[in-house]
Amino acid sequence: AGNGVAWVPNMDVFTHEGGAVVKAELAGIRREDLTLTVDGNRLRISGMRRDSPRTGGARFLMMEIEYGAFETAVELPPGLDLTSARAVYLNGILRIEFSLSTPGTGGPQRIEVA
């Protein structure tokens, strides 16, 4: 792609009675190489999977792991409190949880730090 994005991670997006969950398969990516942003109802996940150095003369018999920059965006359903987002990256899986918004609350909301 012309924007420098080399690949797109596999993802699961689902809703449940308490909100929504976005999961992305990001094995081999360092936490500091991930960027998460919310703009309107759109969640954007981007980052970089760095290739490891190889010894000279390496000849691949198979190469299926994608390296380089990635970016993906998910349109979130209405009715979520986007300020409630909690992201956890564990064992190569990024999990972002959003709770339902509370009717009638439009001002700042406190976010618990875990």
C-alpha cells in the first residue's frame, strides 16, 4: 500500500450486555510499538512488527510472518462510553474493552487506573 502499511492483524470485535470488546492478534510486537486512538466512533490500532536480524546468506524455505508497519480501524457501535476504554496486551493478544455509556451523563467521567 502507498501509505507504508505492510499488513493488517487478525481481529475479533463483539458486543455483550455490558459493552464491546475488540481483540487483535499482535504476536511479536512490543507494547511500546503500539498506538491506539479513538476519533469519533472509530478505533484505530497501528504499530510496527520489527524483523529480527538474520545471519548472512539466510535463504528462506518459507516466510509467512508479516513484518513492518500495520494499521487497522474499527467502527465502534453507538452507545459505548469511549472514555471507559481499557486496553490489555498479553501473550500477543491486544484486548480493548468499552463499557456502555450511561444515559444522561455528558460531562467528564472518572477513569480508574488499574
